[in-house]
Amino acid sequence: MSGPARSALRVAFAGTPQFAAVALAAIHEAGFTVPLVLTQPDRPAGRGMKLTPSAVKQFALAHGLPVAQPQGLRLDGRFADDARAAQAALQQAAPDVMVVAAYGLILPAWVLALPRLGCLNIHGSLLPRWRGAAPIHRAIEAGDAETGITIMQMDEGLDTGDMLLVAPEPIRPDDTTGRLHDRLAALGGRLIVPALDDAAAGRRHPVKQPEAGVTYAHKIGKAEGAIDWRLPAAQIERRVRAFDPFPGASFTCGGETVKLWQAALRPDVAAEPGTVVQAGDGRLTVACGEGGLDLLQLQRPGGRRQDVAAFLQAHPSLAGTCLAGTDGTAA
């Protein structure tokens, strides 16, 4: 589509974090008209817990795009006044289509029905695998070889709508959620532009999701970060990468809560899970339920991430000790 044709399509947008901001930037830069942006209310963030606008709001304000921040969208819900105000704003914006990416609020039926071309979702997995809130984390945690982006025509189910465009992305052996997130965000931004072109031209070819292979990516809880050394080393290593940058994998050492950001497999290790089998010469090796891990990058409370040699200077006598998870569970 040409620039003038794209500017004729009115694209409302709903999203909150950086993943969504990348998509909004792609839509804006492609020349589509964005009459309204919905995003979550400002949240406390940083050491000072100062109210901070979302990445999507920051982009929208920097580019003169109207913003609404309802706390809810259910007209009969707890935030009904917010929902009615958002409904009025959307009606006034008169979008042809809405793009949704990591918004954080469930869209009720009235939102889905408002744009004449419906609502398109940018989802960070190859549906129907990893429907739900944390598809990037769960794909890494599960050891998947690939993931991707699915552009989906939204319905009232949880990521159950028909697929419009799909693009795979390999998961690299050293991928963290942060690294994979950035590649998928860029891929989503690239994919949503042709999806909107197709919608405007009436050439969408929706494909129903297969019934087989459905999995759910449940929201990540802070408690999941506690390392259980009884698990296989490969599973713990995947969790370390999956929980980077949030919530971080952690264990207790010398009464401190230590975060583990990078580890390498040591399949030759066999000892009681949680036992430090080596602590010196720049190496910190811990036995797991199957095999062991070399702990490579750690973070002490109030400090920065550091390599293992620097960490061992503060903990010089770990060999032979037994570590525990941050939930207090001994290995």
C-alpha cells in the first residue's frame, strides 16, 4: 500500500510494555493514522517508586498521539466509569481496526466489535502453543527449539482467534527472555504492517488454530525464581535464562539472597543436590538432581551483576557447603 492509502486506515492501538511500543512505532512509521492509543495507567517504578508512564505512552506522547489509560474496560465492572470514558473515546476515534499487543487488560465484546475490521493481536508464540500471558518465558523454560509471532484476529477467547500471519524465530541456546523478547518485538513490528495492508485491502486469509498442541503460558510469579537444586541441571539452566530479566533465579548463600543470571551445564557432576563441589580458581560448581552447573554470573543484594571470580572473593569458603533455594528449601 502507498502512504496515502495507509493514512486512510484508522488504526487504534492498545498495548503497554516495550514489546508493544515497538509495534506502535512500526505502525506509526508506516504511515497509518493512529487516532487513539490505549495503555495501562502509570505505575510506580524504580528505587524511588515514582509513577512512570508505560513505554507505549511515552512513544505516543512523543509523537502527538492521543492516549487513554482506563483501569478497566468492562462497562459493568469495578471501573465502569473508566470503561464508559474509553468507549466514548474509541467511538469518537472511529477506528477501522485495532491492534493489540501485550495490553494487559481483557477486551470485552464491545471493544472487539467496535472497529469495522475487528481487532488484531500480536502474540509472541506460534499458536496454539503458549497461549496466555508469558509465552516468551515459557518457551525458553520448556526448552523449545523455536517460537515466533502470530498475528491473530481476536475473538472472546484467550488467544483462540484465527491466525492471519505467522513467522517463526529460532530460540538460541544462550537466549534469555530479554534477548528473545527484543527479536520477537522487532519481528512483530515487521509483521503487523503487511497484516494491516491485507486487512485494508480485504485479502485476509484466516486460518483456524489447530485443536492439537494447545499449551498455556501462565503469568510468571516471583516465587518461581527460587532455585530447587533437586531439579535436573538442564531445567535449572533454562529457568535461569527464562527468568532473566524477571524475576531472576535465586538461592541463599551465607544468609544472602543471591541471583543467578548465567550458568553452564556440567553433566559430569554427581553429588548431593545443592552441594558446592568446586569453589576456586574462578569456578563455582553446584550439583543438581541430574548433573551440575557452573555458576558464571551472580548478583549479591544491592550490588550489580558480577562474574564468578568477583563473587568468590566475598564467599571464599563455599566448597563442600550445601546451598538452598530462596524459599528456604534445602536441596
